[in-house]
Amino acid sequence: MVKENLLGRLRRINDLGLVSLLLVLAGAVIEIVALVRIFQGGSYLFLIVAGLAVVAVGLVIGRRSMAQGPRQPR
């Protein structure tokens, strides 16, 4: 039942929403890698800036996809 509910939600996400979700997740992974590297010793400011930029692009695309509304069934 939970699986069917999750699949139903995924079907409602339009293509831009999926791209937005993937970009935000990729940015989060970049941020985690940067933090691990910093704790190991080193300056990885460029990774932090790159991760934040990827997340920002994902959020902008997400706002546009929310304005478009859900994907229409065929």
C-alpha cells in the first residue's frame, strides 16, 4: 500500500520537478563530500560553492515546475 502511494506521487511529478529533485540531491551529496574533506583537513571552499550553486539551480527549476502543475495523463 505504501509502495502504491509512493508510485502515485512519483507519477504526479512533472519532468522539471524530477530534474529539480535530482539537482538538489546532487548538490546535497557535493556538500556532504565537501564537509567530510574539510574535517579531514583542507580547504574545499570551491566544493561548498559548487554544491550551493547546484542546489540553487535545482530550487529555481523546482519553482518553475510547481508553477506548471502536475504532468497531464495521456
